[in-house]
Amino acid sequence: MSAQHPARILLVDDEQAVQKLLSYPLRKEGYEVVPALDGQEALDRARDQSFDLIVLDVMLPRMDGFEVCRRLRAASAVPIIMLTAKTDEFDKVLGLELGADDYITKPFSIREFRSRVKAVLRRSERRRDDHPDEQPLEDGEVRIDFAKRAVKVRGESVRLTYVEFEILSTLARNAGRVFSRTALLDRIWGDSAFRDPRTIDVHIRHLREKLERDPREPQLIFTVRGVGYHYRDR
């Protein structure tokens, strides 16, 4: 992703009016936007092409956005922002449970939409320049290769989503330091605007399920009640 190679965004929504409304500000920012009008088309395009971000509506024909997200996550860590017309907390949490990195509830402003997209892409681009020669972190049963964005636990590779890896990297690089939910949002997206800090809790729980021997008794990522989270002090 550069001036020669603009970010490629897969925009998945079955409403032509929404496609037009959201594509315009993205293309104005210089991004390449590829449309998909249903869930199966989204999977086909994601399989055949490379994208820097997927914007995924929940209510889709042929296959809903939750199932598309689940299948995408089985094969890729590409950042996913879900769009939902529902305000039910269950739907928001379900999207995060399935591996979405962020969600936006309709109706939303174009300003909010642009802010979230730019934040994800900005972080994605910056991470390639951060710590280019940083050595992998070996911490007991966990090995974090920052350059390759790869994690192994007890010798087995573990697939993390974009946000899960960003949270783990931030905590592990600053072992012992407590980060509030808002501070983690700022670190990952560049700001915490428009985001519910409680989404961090869902990602932390996923990390514990993937890394800890017993997620109920964590030995790597600790909670400081009323404050936030920290990685164990080395």
C-alpha cells in the first residue's frame, strides 16, 4: 500500500445506493474499491484477490455477513469492518466473536465511516515500518514473531486476527505496563473515537482462549480490575 499501490478495499453490500454512497468517499481518498453484492461473491473475490480491508454488511443475500466473516477468518487475517443495521448488542458481539475487527451501526455518518477506514489502513501501513529489525519474543511457551505477524504456542501455530495480534504485540512489548481499554484503542487505531471500549474485552477473551492453558486462570494476560490489562512482567 503506497502512492503507487493504493489500498484495495472489498466493499460488500447488496444495496446499490449504499455501494455508491460509500465508494465515493473511499475513491476520493485514493483507495481502490472492489464491490461485491452478496456473501458468496465476497468470498469468491477474497479468494482470488488480495485486499487491505474488507467492509462487510451483515444483511446479505445468499450468505449473511456473519457466515462470510467466519469463513474469511478461517483463511485470512485481513482487517474486517462489519456494517449492521441492528442495534442489538448481541449482533455487535457476535461479529467480534467471529473475528471482525470493528463494526459500525447504521445509520452512521460518512465522517465516522471514513475515520474508521482510515484508522485501520493507517495502522496497517504503519506496522510495516515499526520495528523492522525486531527479534521474535520468546516467553516460555509463547513465541511472537513481530515481523511475520506469527504466533506459536507450545510449538503450534496460532491464527490471530488483525486486532488480536495488535493487542498482543502492544501488551507483550510493554510487559508489566497496564493499558486501559481506551489506551489500547488509541494504540491500535490511532484514536478511540466512535468505538466502544468494551470491544477490547472480547478481543482479550479470544486471546486468552488461544494462548492460555486455562483461560479462566490466565498466566500471560492479566486484568487489573477497573483499570485495564497487562502482559506478565518478565
